[in-house]
Amino acid sequence: MDLEIVLPDESPDLTGELLVALARLADEAGIGTLWLPDHVLPPGEYGTESGFGGVYEALITLGHLAAVTSRIRLGTSVLVLPLRNPFVVAKQVATIDRLSGGRVVLGVGAGWQETEYANVGVPFAERGARLDEAIDLLRTLWRGETSFSGDRFGFDHGVFEPKPGRAIPIMVGGTSKRAFRRVAERADEWQGIGHTPDTFARDTTMIRELTDRPLRLTTRIQWEEQSLDEITELAHGFAAAGADALAIWLGDQDQAQDRLADLTRSTELHPYLAS
């Protein structure tokens, strides 16, 4: 199992210097992936209490962090793809992947905030269908195909560059039955949330019953009031449940640096770090 982190991006006061420091420490310590959250125009203030993260735009920030790291994967957890133009997202992600030496994983989801959809003029009821079609469009563009015809997106005789030198992995987040079907049909990875080791094992069994394709099955947890020992116990539990990775949200910007240092110094967690 790989240990991953979700960077704090819930405060307008967050500094770029802290994000860079966290990314560098994680890169040097052997953390497998760093993730950034996403919201475009939520109806409430950003913050840990509201649940809205993504003050810094995720893809631009990943491009910045790519320049100060060398090994760690760079991902979104998760980009609310139906809120965005998928043609632009395809080019942004392919560019970051090329510039980072092939380290991007695009995590996507349908989102949950109806008002945010209304704010940007996207029909909330269409979010699932738009997400599915956008994923198909991304794959088409990255393969260098010259046309695509869908219900919402399409083009003829288009030339896409930069073509990725690999199949950029797409992670789908979510715990609904529709999310599970989307993982089975379209994703390379899945990231759950709100799991215990037992419920993670239950949900991964459901996903594996839907497909025989190889999938990377992971989850993320919130580090809130737990001690390091409790987080370590959870990590062991998820490893025993078959998780390919465990992503840990480190808390707010005042907690994140100390907690990341604790994770990387813990001998109990060393087996989950890249050597």
C-alpha cells in the first residue's frame, strides 16, 4: 500500500510557500501522491467547516508543484469535471504531464453542490452524463484521434497536442452505485471517502464484481482529532483490507506541516513510503 496526502487548500490565507514546502517534503520522504481539491464558485466561504476546498485552482497549482518536485505523483481529489470545458482540461493535463515527466493522475467526480452548478450555468441534473462523456472525450484527445461525436461535446478534424507519452491515469472518486459503475466502465483508479477498513473491503468487492479490468482501489481519510497512533492503526487496517493506497487529508494549514513530518518520521509507516 502507498501512503498519499491531500494538501490543505481551504483557506484564502494559504501561502504558496507552504504548498511548496509540503510538496517538497512529501516528494523527498517517499509519499506516493499529493492531491489537491477543487471548487470553482461554491455558495459559501472556503474552509474546513464548510467542506469547500480548492482556493488555489488545482491544475495550475499542480503545474507549479511539478516544477519543485521530481518523483511524487500529482493529482486532483477531485476535479469537478462537469463544471469545466473538457477540451481545455485535456490540454492542461497533457501539458502538466509532459512537463512533469509523466507524473499526473486526473481525479474527477460529479460534484455535489447544486448551487455551484447553477452559479456557473451548468445543469445539475446532467452532471453524471456530462462527466461520462467528458472522460471519453479526454481519452480520445489524448490518443490523438481527430474526431469525436457525443451528445454534448464533439469535433471534426481537430489536432491535439501535446500528445501524452503514456495513457494518463484517470481516477474516479465517489461512493455511490453510479460512481462504482463509472469506475468499472471508465477509470483506472478509484478513491473512496468516509470508509472504515470494513466498509472499504465491502465497496471494493462491489466494484470488482462489475469489471475484470485491473484497477487501483484506494481511499482517503480525514486527520481530524486522531492521534498519530490512531492514524497508523487505520493505515494498517486499510492495508489489510487490500487498499492500494491511503490518502490522508492533513488538516488545516496550521496542522499540515507538523503532521506530514510525523507521518514521514514514523517507523510504523515506513513500509508505505517509496524507498
